Amino acid sequence: MTSRLDRRDFLRLGLSAAAASALPGCGGGDFDERYTEEDVARLAEQKRAEKARSGTGPFGPQVYRGYRGLAELPWFELDGDGNVRCVAEDVPRAIDMHAHLGMALFLAPELDLQARTPRVRHMLDCDGEEPGCPLDLDVYANANFSPSDLNALRRMAVAQFTIGSSAAATHTIPNLLAEMDAVRVEQAMILPISFGLPFGDDLTETWTSAIRKAGVERRLLPGASVFPRDPEAVDKLRRYAADGARAVKLHPNAQRYYPDAPEAMAIYEECGRLGLPVCLHSGRAGIEPERVHRYMLPRHYEPMLRRFPEVDFVFLHSGSRDLADTLPLAARHENVWLGIHGQGVSALAEILERVGPHRLLFGTDWPFYTLAMSLAKVLMVTEGRPGARWAMLRGNALRLLGETEGSA
Ligand SMILES: [Zn+2]
């Protein structure tokens, strides 16, 4: 049925969605009031200053030899297979509010999400060689990707939309659960993305049914995603909520929409009615194509905070490299929660200082990185502060999800 021309169009769509989702690229260009030359300069300055400051903050140099190197920290040890375990019995059982499973989209063949494999190939495969890659916890997480790692990431993303990714085949339910067990993570929110593709774009359904099939709904909480320009988005949200979704993920970069776009407002409003938190990728990570940077500037995330004060908005990555412009939003609006994944340890200490512990949510972005990497940073910034540690790792997530201890 599909002509060659159609296939090429579909392929282009899939590849550009892949490229937009995570990946290095170039070409921004067109400036207007939504994206200015000053915005470009701010990101460049953030990168420069972060690099210069790494290792000079309150925790000193924080460079480890791969994820395995984290075993040097007092809370961790290596097990017989060389995997990091959290051995500190007083670390609260954590709830990871930001994780994913393996992605097979568009033309890519289905993955077996029930498979156990000998090792996980994280998207930053820092333990792939001996010794592991230098892992700096005092910079934004993606600064740890070398140019060749970024090329591998680009190839992986394209494969996830076309021939299938062998790394994604290791991003399975049993592999995630094993890592959770090793580092005292009790539950993880699984956040899909809807890319708006003509077919093969059903991560919400695929992941929810895989979680059910494995019988692990108590540990892996299914999230849902809709595409903002899908005219059926609101109906789909209601269906997903009725089917047990616990949060909604939207991604202004991968979905190429302004977070304050009119079509998104209807989605936020419905999430409010359904009692579902809205988890938004926020701020510029700095490795995506520049042409999508205009969608992710913190100032575009404010109108809906004002308009829907009853809706909980989780800013995943705390605004990424636009943290400095995100913190004022959190100060002005009580309905902002900050997902802390990605921020370096000095930045995380600053977030904790400025926002306090009660709206910060532990997250890992697995399988991008190991769970232990994010956990290590939280443990460092909350040393000697058990109340803040419990809130960030567990208590805040329970409150956001409307659960009390014991009902989970
Ligand atoms: Zn993510």
C-alpha cells in the first residue's frame, strides 16, 4: 500500500523526530521574540562557566572511573558481577519519578521488554570499557558524553526509529528492576513520549501492557503521553487515566511545541481534572539540535503555571542548563516541582538551598544513565539532613502521587 515516496516521507519524519528527541545537531538561526541571540549567548556562557567551576564547589572534584567508580562513595559497594549496590541501610527506599524503557518506534521491530540480559547498555555506556569513562558528577550529566559517545547516541536514536537498537533491547523490565533492587529504589515512574508519527508511535500502550504482563504494576508506575497537536489528545488522556496512568509526560523538544501553546493548555487543564501531574522536559540540555532550543526556554513555561495553579507541573531536569532561569519560576509558583535528574552536585546543592527540599523529586532518566549516578548526588547533598533526604527520595513523590506511607 505504501509507495516509495510515502515511505521516504515517513522515514524523514521518523528520523527528524529521532534527531529532535535527544541529539546533537546544528542550525538555529531565525531569531524572534521567542528565541533571541541573548538566549544563545546564555547557554554558551552556562556551558563555559560550568566547565570552569567543575570540582571547585562544596564537594570538591567529583570525577569517578565509570559508574563502577561510584563504589568509592561510602554508601556503595561493588557486587561480584561488578555492579554498584547501595549498602547503606538507612537510605530511604526511593521512588524514581523519571525513568523509561527501551524504545522501538515507527519502523523498528518490537522489543522483548521481558528479557533479562547480562548487562545494561546505558545510553551513556560508561562501564562499557575497562576502565570506565571519566564520570564527572559536578557538571550537567550530558557533559559526560564525549564526541564519539554523542555519535553513538545519535546512531542509537535513529536505530530506535528504523532497524531497531541493540542497546534498547537491554532497556527491559527485568534489567530495570535488578538495578532498582541493587540501589534501594522501590518504585519508578515510567514516562513514555508520543512523537506524533503516522504509525508505530504507541509507547504508552506498549510500556503499560509490558508492565502488566510482568505483573509489576506496584513497582513500575505507568505514565502516559499524548501529542499536543493530536486533535484526540484530550480523549486519549481520559482513556489513559481510566486505564491507570499515574502521570503525563510532554516533551517540548521532541514534540516541537511551545509549552504555552494554546493546544497544550487543553491538555494541562484535563490533567488537572484527572488529577494527573504533568511531567515536562524543561530547559535546554545543550546536545539537541539548536532549532528546537526555542521551545524550551523557561519563560515559555510560565503562562500555564499562572493559569492552572491547581495543576502539578514537574519540571524534569529542573530546567536542564537553563536552571538559573527556572529557579525564579519555582519561587513564584507553588505548583512547580523540580525533577532533579541531570543537575551536577553543586547545582543540586544550590537548588536545595534555594527551593528547599519539599518540591524536589528524585529521578534518574534511566536508561540514559545508571540509577546509582543520580542517587549518589542526592546522598551527597543531603548528608546529615535525613528529613531532606527522605523528602527528596520518597516523601515528595508520595505526596505528589496522593499516597501516604503504607498505601503504596
Ligand atoms: Zn527522560
